[in-house]
Amino acid sequence: MRTVGVEEELLLVDPDSGEPKALSAAVLAHAAQDDPGQDVFEKELFGQMLEFATHPQSEMAALGAEIVRCRKEAARLAGELGCAVAALATSPLPVSPSISVNERYQWMAERYGTAAQEQLVCGCHVHVSVESDEEAVAVVDRLRPWLAVLCALSANSPFWQGQDTGYAAYRSRVWGRWPSAGPTELFGSAERYHRRVADMVATGVILDEAMAYFDARPSARYPTVEIRVADVCLRADTAVLVAALARALVETATRDWRAGGRPLDHSVSLLRLAAWQAARSGLDRDLLDPVTMRPRPAADVVRSLLEHLGDALIESDDAARVEGAIAELLSWGNGAREQRLLMERTGSLRDVVAECVRHTQGE
């Protein structure tokens, strides 16, 4: 069975004011002091962010348990330094991000200016194991039309700099300011994929291969496909749902490739529109159907995704878990809806952050 790993980026916030705090270096130093061999927590572009990565898991229950454990450990480490962690894809409150001290990050800040300075956004990246480079690229080609649905399910960034953006997943709109971000054309082979990335690096616009910020890509570090469209999810259960769907998408795509099937040949222009619609609406209004690229109710599009993945979900024993989680999201809403309901109830973005801190820790 394919293994799955998750990287989550968390926001470091003041437990009283809810404002982001640039304490990632201190938290990482504290983690290293506690456990010199720890390989879970990592530095990110901004001092107000903390990233963790799970180990590869073959069972979703084990993956979920590790996500919960990592979130609780992050909360403990941060709490001992006077801050808290929140699984928020953007800060609801105004913030002036602080670039981490790092030669690479400083280069990015100078190269991209305001576009880099405003990238205080937190995502959830899912790594799914593959057997070869060719398989990875074949999978990436076949994932393209379905990725917007993952964005809609995970949407958890309605607020930006103290304002309601009108979007469910505004993080993706901010992330899209990077020159290499977003959906890709069909590659057709590993050789063509790597040639395209090399051409991008040769322009000098991006620093290296790691800055090919595609929505999905073969990992340069691991034998995986990395799916990068999801907001960090408010609740750990939603992160597990995204991971289960990602694995099923990779398995379904691989089977289609091995059977000689052809990927859907949607243009990048249409894929960008599908991504925009998912970011704007989340699960509350229409999405673009991944096959026809025409509007359909979000619930119908999500059910089409489940039908597309049916065999893979059954064989991985994830079908019941996924169907239950989907039903809950369609009934109660994703993180974006939950944040807005909290704002309606409390009238305070500070209270929204405080409640999200509790949800991050599973309370």
C-alpha cells in the first residue's frame, strides 16, 4: 500500500491578543534542546510560522494520530515560550511578517519584493509514495483537474489583514503571486518535466528546482508526488481526509496510466479558473466540474470525486472514513465557514483566533 506523509505549517500567535509572533527560531531551538535528534519541526520563510512533517504512514489512523501528536507537541513547545499555535492558513488579524534569518529566504525577499513579504500563509502538503519518476509525472498529469476540489474541502483562510476577503481559501490567491505557482500543462514524460523545470531555472526568475511551486509535483527529496493545494486544515480530521483523498488520487491516476488511459487535456487557463472558483467559494457555492469544466453544485462535484476514487478508497480501506468526513464537511462546513461562524457569534477576530488555537489542539 502506498505510504502518505503530511507537512503542516502552523501560525505562531500571542495567546492573549491573537496576533502572530515571530518566535519560530526560539521554538526550534527549544525543540532541539529537548531532543537534539528531532527531525519533525522545521524553519519556514517567516518567523511567525512553524512547520512539522510526519513520518510516512500506510494507515490513516496512524497518520491522524501522528498529526495530533505533532500539533500537541508544537503547542507545548510554543506554550513554554509564551505563544500558541493555530492551524490557520492566513492570519485573521493584521500582521507585518518577519523573514527568517536564512540566506535563501533573504534572496527570495530581495528578488520578489512585496510578493514575498506578504507570503505569511500556511499550507498542508501531502506526499504520496510512487515507484518511479515516470510514474510520478504520469500521476501529476492526471491529478490536474481534481486538485481544485481538495482546495475547496480544505479551505481555511477567509480573513486577511483584519478583513473578510470574500474568499474561502484566500491563501491560494496569495500563494499564486509566486511566478512559478499554480497548475501546469501536461508533461507527458519525466524527461520533459525535468527539461521544463531546468528551463525555468535557467531564466533566473526562480532560484532552483525547489522553487517550481506547482500545485502537484514529483518531490525532489523523496520518492513521492507532493500535492500542495490544500490550506492547513483547522481540524486534524480534515487533514487526514485530504491525505486519504490524495493517496486515492495517486493510485487512481497510476492505474489509468498503466492501462494506457490518457489524461484530461484541460488548458492551464481553465485549470486556473477552477482553482479560483474553489478558492472563492469553498463548499458553499458551485465548483467547476473536473471533467466538463462547467459549474455544478459543490456537493455534486465532491460526490463525483468520490465516484472517481471509489475502487482505490475501498481497496485501501479508507472508503468509510472518507465518506463520513465528507458528509460532515458538507453538513457543517470547512474551516473557512467555521471561522466565519465564530466571527458572527463573537464579533471579534481575536476570539476567532483563540477558538482556533483550541481546535488546533483537538479541544
